[in-house]
Amino acid sequence: MASTTQADLRYTFEQYAGWIQQPLTKPSTAEQWVQRLAINEAEIQHFLQLPLSKAQPYQARPAQIKDAQGTVARAQFSLPAIAPEPELALQRARDLNPDLHLFTALAQTAPNGQAGYLHNLPIAVKDMTAVAGFAVTAGSASGDVEPVTQDALSVARLRAKGAVVIGMANQHEMAFGASSNNPRYGRVINPASPEHIPGGSSGGSAAIVAADVCRVTLGTDTGGSIRLPAACCGVVGFKPTYDSVPRDGSIDVAPSLDHLGPIAKYVQDCALVYAGLLDLPQEPDWAVDNLDGIRVGRLGGYFAEPLESQVLQALDQACLGLEEDKASVQDILLPEAHMAAALQFMIITSEATASYTDRLQEKPEQISEEIRIRLEIGHFLPAPWYLRAQKLRTEFNARIEALFDQVDILICPTMRCPAPKVGATEVQIGHKTYPLHTAVTQLTMPFSLSGSPAISIPWGVAQDGAPIGLQLIAKQGDDWRLLAVAQRLEAAGHALFGKN
């Protein structure tokens, strides 16, 4: 932006803020709004260049989950013995939390779980979702301080199957960022590689699994916030089909984009907990012996250029592993993928500002400057832009769904690069330099927009120890087949790198 344009914007924002009764928290606020919008200038300019759409605005709705069609009985699986009892998990959490900042709160004791197929499975829940007896703070000083008395529906379902909640997982403040450097509860440390970020916003949920405190945690995902931390911490992160896991009792960030799902050590753990989240009477037989008949599309174009060289090598290895397991792999393109970042920015910014309006009005001083500025700029995005973005999203999602006429599963990296270094604000990939948030979310956000089930699985580490993650995506409702393919690819990874 030219300096004269910035000056004009600053003056306009100052006047507009007064008109909408959004007070300037300090004299420099308008300048900060201009600087923050400049970070996303590329997305704004791209959005304004997109064609107008005659489609109806997108309405996010849940899809029917198809029945599992596994050929391997679940009884053949043996689960790893990681903190097998809630008491042991809680003690390990207490030992590690002062240094790793994994939790915002821990249980006083670990009660015995109810009878069920999740009996005494210790879990942690991201501090966005209600757990009776805990405050739900969204990882922010602006959050509630009084414990809630009722579980979120997702948590109630898991507890009814026997799971035991040992604590609330730390996160990026208000689930609105990718580093999980939390100003109130401390920066989440990545147990897999402390020099690299744990990802966000569900950084604590992934780090808890990577630190062998719990086999499974719950996270939320709006633009990649389950899959990115999983990739950064070398674990598995599963974003189910939109709203297949109920969000009742969870704090909204962007309601048309928000998903709940598990982060786990292994795919089989995700599947086990997903059955509980669906309130199934038992885990179905979902796994398969091989991938014979499965058509995999390797996403090219936007998803392949640029990629850090070690990520490209990992993708090549994985595709070879899929073929060796009898899947067919073909190249496939989504020409419209370039518009994802622009649509995501318009939608998430507008919806997040609306979701957190009360806090912005009543407790602005209790929100960190980074998050407050990001939320406040949503006031300056015109409502017609939001509707235009949702119309374009309707067309964009139709293009994604059409890909599944050609293939059953899509594959691409979770991120263009291995987990970035702590403190990085930019990431260079090939000849391009991206802001951190853009660099890590570019390949996940298309499938948050579409509501498609997507899973990140670990695939080795880079030379500097940073974990690498690969992402598999399926058609809405095809969650169990996605888990089956992911488990077969995970097994191929274990054969190459060993179990983590």
C-alpha cells in the first residue's frame, strides 16, 4: 500500500471506529489496523479480482456419514500402552506442564471412567469446548473464570463411553493463530522438536499426544487447526466431515468453518474416539487389508508449487507406498484452488469478529494485541464482500466435490514446508516468501472451506528434526474410508521410519 493510501485508511478507520462505537484502545490502534490489513493485502486484492458469482451463498450443513466398510476386525488391533490409566496420565501432565505449557488447567483427581469401549481412556480437551468442572477460557484472559456445570455434547458422548478428561489443552489465544504462543498460559513447546512451533491453534492438543501424556485429545479446526499442529508435532490429526461431530458447547470462531475432531498417536486411536464422538454403540470394523480398488489423486498445481524439497520427497515416497499397497495414483488438478486464501480470509475474519464482538466491546484490554487487532479489522470488511465470498465458496466447493467423480482420496502435503522455527514470522519456500500463517495454512484451508474430511499423518522428519506431515482428503461423509486409507499409509510410514 502506498503511504498516502495508508494515511487515508488510517483517517477513515479512526472516523469509522467512532461511528460504530468500537473505541480506539490507544492512539496507535488505527495505524495497527492498517499494518495488519497490509499483511493480507494479497488476499484482499485477489478477492477483488475474482469474478462475480450468481450462485446462492454457501450454507454449511452436515453430511450423512457413510457406514464403515472395513474388512479387518477391530479386535485385530492392539493399542499401545501410553499412560494406560488416567492417574498415570494426570501425573505425567503435572510433571511436564511447568516446562511444556501443555494445559490451561488440570483435574484435581482422575475419577474412574464409566463402563464402555473408551473405559478409562485419558483425554484432554482443547480449551474451547465445555468440560464440567473446568472454566472455558479460549486460552485468553478475556475468557470465563467460573467452571461450567455441563459438558459439551462431544465431551458428554466420550464420557458416556468411559473416557476420562484430565485437563484442558493449551492453544493459540482464542483459537485464532498458528503458533500456540499463548500470552496467558505460556508458549506451547513442541515435544517432537522444541526448536520448531507446535502449530496452532490446537497446539496443546497435539503436544500432549506427542509428549505421551494422552493417546488422544480433542481439538478444533477452522482453517487447519487440527491438521497443522499434528503435522508440526509428528502425530495424527483428523478433521471429520463438517458438523459430524456436534459443536454444541464449544466456543465459535467462524461457525461455517469450525470443526471438532481428535488428535492422536495413531490413526486407530482417531477412529476409536471418532466412533464415540458419533455416539455409536461400538467402534465399527473400518480398516482394510490393502488399498486394492482405491483411486488416489495426487494434487498438483497450487498444491505442488512451491514445496520444500524434503516435503516433496516425502510426498513421492508416500505415493509410492500407496501404489505398493495396490492403490492407483494419478495426478489431479483443482484450478480454482488459488482463490481459497482470499475466500478464507473474508469469511473467517468476518465471522470471528462477529463471534467475539462482546469480548471486543467489554474486555478489549484482556485480549492480546495480536488477536485484538486481527479481530477488530473484521469491522472494516464490507458485508457485501462476505456474501460475495460465500457465493464463490458455493462454486469452489462444487469443484472440490467434482474431483471425487474421478478419485476416492486426494493427497497433498499438510504444509508446504516442515514445521517452521519458533519465532519465525515469515517462511521462505523455494523463491517465495510467505507470512507464517499463510505458509502453514495454504494447503489445509481449501478443505475447511469445503467441509471435507481430512487427516494429517506424520511422514518422517526433515534434516533439522522438524516433523513432516501429509494430508489425505475424502468426499463429505466418506470419513471411515478416509481413516482406512490413512491407516494403510501410516503403516507404510512405520515400515520406513519406525513407530513414533
